[in-house]
Amino acid sequence: MTSRPSSDLAQFRQKLKESKHLVILTGAGVSAESGVPTFRGAGGYWRTYNAPDLATPEAFDEDPSLVWEFYHYRRELMRSKDPNPAHIAIAECQKRWKDENRRVSVITQNIDE
């Protein structure tokens, strides 16, 4: 029989305090809070193009103009967006941990991180 994960916040805080390396795994929801459309959500850009298919050398060879347009769209989209509280919290955590000689790694699929 396996035990259920703990929901003890004090225990979590203690483990986090003792940790030397933290991994933060983020997804499209973090960026969506800043108004960045997701590729798979409602109104997502993937409905027009399959983003992973455009992000390849083969796609560029086949239709360089489309690939340039796709990346231009992404760059221009990000110019009008600002970090949200989640982005700020992640950046502050990275700085604080670095100052304490600890490491934070962020793993994301987002284009804005």
C-alpha cells in the first residue's frame, strides 16, 4: 500500500529550506496570465499551424517565408506583454537562491521565460 503525498505545509517549507537545488516546471498557463495565447487552448495559434512542425529546419527548407512569419508573430506578440506575478516570483526565487549559493532550474515550454 502506498502512502498519500503529504499536504503538511510546514514540512514542505522545511524541506525547501534544506534544499540546494529547486526545479520549477512551468507550462503555458504561466504565460497565459500575461495575455500570451497558448498553442493548444481556446483560440490557440496551433489551430492554424502546428507549432512544433514549424520549428524545424525541414519546415524552413519547405517554406522559409511561413517560418519567418511565424517567428515574427511570436516576437511581436511578446513585445506587448509584461511579466505577471508568477514570472516575478520565479525571478525573485532564482536571485534569492543564487545569493544563498543554491540553484534554481526552470523547465518550460514557454517562449517568454
